Amino acid sequence: MTAVHFGAGNIGRGFIGLLLHEAGHDLVFVDVNGPLIAAISAASSYQVIEIGPGGRQHTVTGFTAIDSAADRPAAVSAVAEADITTTAVGPTVLRFIAPVIADALRVRSPELAPLIVMACENALQATDLLRAEVATLLSDSPEALERAIFANTAVDRIVPTADPADGLDVRVEPFCEWAIESGPFGDALPSIPNAHFVADLAPYIERKLFTVNTGHATSAYLGRAAGHEFVHDAIADPAVRAGVVAALEETSRLLVMRHGFETAVQDAYRATALERFANAALADPVTRVGRQPLRKLSRHERFIEPAAALAEAGIEPVGLLTAIGAALRFRVDDDAESLELAERLGADTAPHIVESVMGVTSGHALFDPLVRVVADAQD
């Protein structure tokens, strides 16, 4: 069995690649980072090192690598012959991967089982986004699209900034979760022992996004504002922790309302997330976790989506609005999105920013509170 994984970075090697390896797949890493691909090609193994309480060490072998920028035909051929194709590249990069997958499906033998395609990204329904891109490219060959099964997933593992001294080895937290929707597979579920299949993925995606991602980013934004360098220091600050807890109590309330999670179960999940943020072994910089604030403040992401849903239900999301205010003030010199956000705050009106950045229009229950938060950040 062969799995082609787009994105040979730390998450690709230390999470999805590891689980696919443990499921018995030969791995093919595809990336546009030439030096990284050369290093992977020259290696016979690498280590995934779990850091923190209960951590173990895993050895990954049986992999090859392709630089898709230098040898696109090789990437197309690999996907055309694979059993599974996964991604960990960031939601905005999926459109650049879609042409390779589309071309691979054009030449894939109809005698092969359908290619399983799963976008393992921190975004709602990321595989649907990828499928839509592929479908557009195959509009002249709709039969080729039938040579693939597209399944949404929810992924969860904190992978901190790499230490250059580690080489290809990856340090990760011990916790990981990979949930995959079962519906597209019918009765023929793929064998990935360390993943779990669920009939309805939406609750799991939103639980992770609105608890782990919301909480992690809130820790970073409030922590940065308080002068902390690392997430574990931020969450140890009582004032920051109180702000994170306030935001997550609100998202937990929404998750219980929307998906019927038992309150005690959601409370335990939230407590586990807070423990994960406090893992000092990760030494995760707030500047890494808070990067790309424009994306994180978009309509269906970790802040605006739950805040909007609560506002629609007549509940004022005070904790989330505080986190949003901190996100608006986040600045990192080497993060283009934070610099662009600063420029827009200086040039645009608050109502226009709410509409253009956050996707909330006038008349929505969250619009006026967001305008006040943005205006405050502009002062």
C-alpha cells in the first residue's frame, strides 16, 4: 500500500506521515521545498519524539520524496498509482495541489480502487474545498473524478517550531486525534488503526476548532499582549488563563447547544486542551501560534463562527470578543498577515473591516459588537 502526502514539514512527518506509516503504508512525501525533499530522499529513517508526560519515540522508515516544483510528472505519477493521498499544507495552498491530483485522476487506471483523498488541515470541510477545486479542473472529464473518494477529516496534534539541530526528526506532543468521516467509504473503510471513523464529522471538527484552535490562538494573542514568549508561560499567567477559559466556556456552551455533547464530556475535553497548552516541553512561541490573524479572524474560523452563532442565539460572546480584540493587535515582523492587518486597521473604517475581514454584515447580531472591538483596536 502506498500513501502520497503533500506537505513534508513537521506536521506531515510527525503526525499524518507517522500514522500512515504505522498503518503499513509506504510513504511518498511531496513538497516544493527542494532542500527538505533532498534531505528526506537521502535519509532512511527519522524519529518522531513525543515530548511531555507519557511521551514515546517512534521510528519512521520506508519513505521516498518528490520535489513537485522540479519534477511535477513524478508527483502526478505517484498520486495516480497511490492508494491514499493526504495533505498538510494549509487551506490556502490546496488550490495549488488540486491540479496535480486532477492530472493524476485523468491517467489513473479505472481498474484500481478509487484513490482516497483527505485534506488534513485546520479548516472546516477542507477536503470538500479540495474536491471542488479538482472537480472544476476535471469539468471536461467528469468520469475521472469518480476515480477518487474524498473524505473530510479532523486532525489534532500540537507540533511546535522545529529545532534545526533535530534535522528530520520531529518533536510533537503525546496527544493526537485523527477523525475521518465514514460515509464516503460505505462498508469498505480503509485500514488506519490510529484514526477513528465517525458517521458525522461536523461535531468533531467544530469541537476541535472551537476548543483547541480557539484556545490555542487565544493563549497566543492574550499572551503576546501580556509580554509572554511561550504559550505555556501565557497559560500559567492567571489573567491570560482567565481570558482563555472565558472564551472556551462560551465555545463549549455553543458546542453543547449545537451538537448535543454532554456537558461533562465537553468540560473534560476543554480541561485536556488547557493541560496541553501548559506543556512546557513544547516551548511553543506565541508568535508561531498567533500567525496569520487574517485567516483566523475570517467568517467560518475559530473566533467569528462561534461568536456569531452565540450572538444569533442571544448570547453575548464577551470572552470571544476580548480574544478578537487581542488578535487585532497581534504584530509579528515576519508575519505578512499581521502586518497587512495593521495596515487595514490604519486605512479602513471599522464597519468595512468587520465586513471585509470577518465576513459579518450590517444587521447581524454580532456586527455592532465587532465594530466596537475593531474601533477600540484602531485607537
